Amino acid sequence: MDDIEMREAQLVLVSLQQRWDGERNRSFALIGELDAAERRLLALFSTEWQKRGGDRRTINRAYSEYRKRLMRQLVLGTA
């Protein structure tokens, strides 16, 4: 995995999540972008874990925790 690609995927997801959280009139286009960003980050994350021998259940649990921490950083970074 390319560290730059992973960092970019994180930034895109966080940016779109901030837009989603700040929008009063949320659009289907925005939710589509947010979903695509989430899938991209999950794919990058999962691929790296699979290379290291992780099973699907462990990968899903790890991603869930990773996403919580990423979003927590978003909240702390904007406070």
C-alpha cells in the first residue's frame, strides 16, 4: 500500500464527513461521494491486513476501531 494513497483516502473521507455533518440539506450526491470514499478507504485498509494474513472478522473489527479513531481525531481537530 502506498502511504500517500492511504493518507489521501483518509483526508477525503474526513473532508466529506465534515461536509455531511455540516449540511442542513444533505444530498444524494454527497452521500454517494461519502459512501465511495468509505469504500475506498476500507479497500485499502483491508488489502493491507489481508497481505499480513488477517482474517475477515479481524479486519472488520480493526477497521471499525480505526474509523472511530479517525473520526474522533476529526472532532478533536475541529474543536
